[in-house]
Amino acid sequence: MDLQAFLVATLAAHVGFAIFVTAHAYVTGREAGNWPYLTLAIGLAGVAGYFFYDRDEPAI
């Protein structure tokens, strides 16, 4: 796979993940916050952060 194809595939995946996070937040009534933007930047780690980060938990 050449570099250009890799970058296009990565961009498409990140955009798809961000759309998924936005749609999930809309359907469930959950606030998306900045997670769609973070997902665009860091991809699958942004999706994981959206699902596992709970803003209501007190800080340790």
C-alpha cells in the first residue's frame, strides 16, 4: 500500500468514527462534547474515550 492510499484510508476511517460518535450521542441523548473533534484527530482512541470517559465520576 502506498502512502497516499494509506492516508486516504486513515482519513476515511477517522471521519467515519467521528460521524459514528456524533450519531450515537444524538440517538442516545448523550452530550458529545469535543469527542467528535478528538476522534477526528486521534481516531479509534477518541471513540474509546467517548465511551469510557464518564464526566460524572469524581476525580481521584
